Amino acid sequence: MEKHERIEADRAIKRVPARRWRDGAFHPFDDALAVEEPLEIRLGGRRFTVTMRTPGSDDELAAGFLLAEGFIDSAADISEIRRVSARRRGTPEDNVLDVILAVSAERLRERLKRNFVVSSSCGICGKTSIDSIERRVEPIDSAVRVGAAAVLRLPATMREAQAVFRATGGLHAAALFDVSASRNGDTEAVRLVSLREDIGRHNAVDKVVGRALMDRKLPLASSILMVSGRLSFEIVQKAAAAGVPILAAVSAPSSLAVELAERVGITAVGFLRERGFNVYTHPERIV
């Protein structure tokens, strides 16, 4: 584990006293828990949203969230992400970020208005939500192909990299894999690029996508994104915004997630375990 990753892991874990019941008696011990704290995101000094997350990679989370929600289109739309200084101490707050966008005030107002309309429709009309996403993301037309054997190795590779989960048992993960070698005929060549853990599955995806955005690697046309837990509409939305062609989850997809994946061109894989998986959309990418 690199120094940066060790620091992130230290911020994500808190030890608390507990009692374990074994063999008819309590035994005191210190348990490692995943940290959950609020993160306030501001846009140009104005309060925008608050999300509950595990501390670490907060700038990535903010960037990935803004991309998925349609407030930015690329890294060029972000001028700066900075911690907000506490009023009395004059030191940066751990839980407040201010994102300075490199867009005009008029453009920002238009995006805020658009986001409000889209958010209001979510959970009421799935078709409206899908139509709005289709209008702002390019259809994914990726020639990437990956072997089924390589897909089956993804869960074990992801678990091996989940340092905080091993310590706490209480975090979700999102992992980004590069399958660019598959374009040269080697369908078994898959490499782990990045992994992020968070108390929220959506936050973990935002962190992974945000890292790729800040490294100017979007669209992720030669990638697999894998998530722990189920495959929801929001996860597919985030993958679509990043241009991910193959999206996998260890659990079930929702009906709306499958519908969106079909329409935007994502290969949706569910129930991915060591022995098998289900493919719900665009199966031609799995060979």
C-alpha cells in the first residue's frame, strides 16, 4: 500500500470499545469501524449539497458527482477544488469543499435549473429520467471485448484491494479495470487501475470516476467498472457519464438500471461471482 493510500485508510477507520459475546460471557475488545461523516460541497462559495461519506478522496468524490449530475462535462470545467477554512481557527475544514467552476454564471444557472427538473422527476417517471440522461451523454460505442474467464477474476481482484473493508467489514467498493489489451486480441488481459471504498456505493463510484476525470482519462472507453452490492439506476447513470462500456456488480440489477444500460449502450453484468455471472444488456462484449 502506497503512503497516500495508507493515510486515506487511516482516515477511514475508527477504533471503538465493544464487547463480544462468546461461550456464555462478554469479552471486551477494540473494534475497527468505517468512519461516516458529512461532506458539504459548495459551488463558488454557495452551499450546494451534503452527502454522508467515508473521509478520503473527497475532491474525487466532488468531481465525479458533478460529472454524473451534468454540472460539468470535463476536467476543464473545474477551476479549483479547495477546503473551506474554519472561521475561528483559520485552518481548512475536513468536511467542507468549495468547487470553483470554470463556467459562466449564466451557464451555471442553466445547469442548476436543469438539474432541479431532472431530480424532481427521479422516482416518479423513469422514462423522463432516462430521456434526460440520453440527451446529455454520448451513446457508448466501444469495440472492447473481454473473455469470460477474465470477468470471473474481477471479484477476487477487487476484494484483495479493499484494505478498509478487510479491517471493518463495513464498506462498499468501486473498482476500475483497464481492458485496453483486449483490443489487441488478448481478451484475458485485464488490469486494476484504481479502487475506492466508501460507506456509500454511489460515493465509491464518484471517487473512481472523479479520479479518472481529474487525470483527463475520460471517456473510459476501454474499461470495466465493478461495484459491490446491487446495480442501481444511479450507478448506470454515473457509468454512462464516464463513458464506461462494461459495468459489473456482485448483486442484482434493478429493472430501470437494465433499461438505461440497454439504451445508452452499456454491457450490464450482475451476480458476478467466482463461478458465474448474468449478462443483461449488450452481451457481445463478453467473449
